[in-house]
Amino acid sequence: MNKHDIQKEYNDWVKAGEIASKVREFSKTIIKPGVKLIDIADQIELKIKELGAVPAFPVNLSHDSFAAHCTPTSKDETVLNNQLLKVDIGVCYNGAIGDTAYTVDLSGTHAKLVEASKKAVDNALKIIKVGTTLGEIGKVIEDTITSYGFQPIRNLSGHGLDLFKIHTAPTVPNYDTKDSTMLEKGMIIAIEPFATTGGGRIRDTTHAEILMKISDKPIRDVFARKVFEEIKAFEGLPFSRRALAKTFPLPRLNLAIRQLILNGNLQEYPPLQEVNLGMVSQHEHTLLIEDEVIVLTR
Ligand code: MN
Ligand code: MN
């Protein structure tokens, strides 16, 4: 269970949240039809650095039936036109993390779906305080989303956050799990409901662009070792092949990454797609649970 020494870390968590909100609002000004997805990603990640932080993970720009873990490749040619785009931004400041997401409907046909996940966050915030159970949060999220005629995605959830760790206990469900675990003072959690026109489950797909270091086990190959040294700069946070492709030529980079995965150094995060190819919306805020709950990414 994550409980923080808030006296010591407080300013960093507030700052991470503030930067995440600023970057989120900035991203709204650049996302429009006709713009290349890779330019959006580059500008968002650059803005995080300009504001004195680093990405806590590669910005997730997941379209239509993809719920999460899509980020452009270094060769991505996608141009925005009528996508339902989830924008999930993570900011890391001195290890503290701000995690926030929203959905843009460029098609103009999914307003209700977008509203459903947004309202689910709003309604969850109304009941969240010290002592609220995880099951109660899940129930509010589920009831809100189903009241719109959609399904929450049950195998995606909110989570605790810790220094340099995006996902820690507790798991904050998006449906009524009856979990009686209570929120405690000092916890930092992200709530992130997903609403879908499909059945409400996601599955892994292939071609992971997002990776994370899981072991420091030595690697024999000289080039793979060079790539791994560069990867250590991400301090254990997820990163993209796109970021490394600024330093290494792509074919050799992908070979090195393959070796590092086989050697047990890296884990892949493939794009997550709704099983019925239903459209998906998402909203997310990071909160500090104190006597007064603080929405860090407001
Ligand atoms: Mn997120
Ligand atoms: Mn999250």
C-alpha cells in the first residue's frame, strides 16, 4: 500500500501534477485534423522537458478501439482526421509523477461516449475521501458509464503511484469489485475510467513501441549493451523505441531491443485493444488523499 512522507515529497507531487495539467491543456491546442501524430507526440514530450520535468512514460495517443499503449513510431505517418483519440500524459518531477488523460473526438459522433468517462471521474471525485472503499469507487464508475448505455473496461484500472513507479497498489477498479480496502491518508492514486461501446474488455495486440527495463542482467552483445546503457537514463520508467531512434539507427536498434527482451532486460507494452473493437474513451486524474482530497492534475 503506498503511503507517502508527504512533508518531504509534497512539493514535488504538486509540481508534477501542475506540469501534467499544463501539458494536457497545451496538447488541446495542437490536436486537430491534418496534423501528424508524431508531431503531436514530439511537441507534448518537448513541452514536458521545457517545463523542467521528464515524461513518466511516452505520451499515449491511442485511437478508436485502442484503449492505451499506442505511441507513434519514429517512422509514423499517421495524420489526424476523424479519430477518437485518447491522450494520456505522464510527467515525472524528482521522481514524483502526474498522470492525466482525456479524450478528443475528432469524428464529432462520439460525444456521449466521451462524456461517460468524464462524468465517471467527476462522480468518483464526489465520493473519494479517507475511508472510501475501492469497491465503492468502482461502483460509481460502473453505474455512471452504464447509465449512458456503455460498458466500463473491466480489465483496466486506476492505480497507486510512488516515486519513479507509475503502477503500485492499490488497484482502483472501474467496476464494482466489492473490494472493501479503504483509502488512507497519504495515498496517491490515479483514477482512470474507460468507457466503451464494446463488451468492456481489452486484449494485448502486437508491435509494442513502449518498453520498460525490468532487470540489469548483463548482456553479451556489444551494441545491445550500448543501447542498454542509454536505456538506463530512463530511470526504470517506460520509454519508446522512437526516443532511442534519435540516437541509434532503427534496424540495429530493433535487433538490440529484441536481444534485450530475450535476455530478460526489457518488458514490452503492446497496444491494448477492445476485444469487440468497440470505441473507447478515457479520462484520468491523479489525486492525493488527505483530510481534504487534492486533485493534483486539476
Ligand atoms: Mn495515464
Ligand atoms: Mn494511469
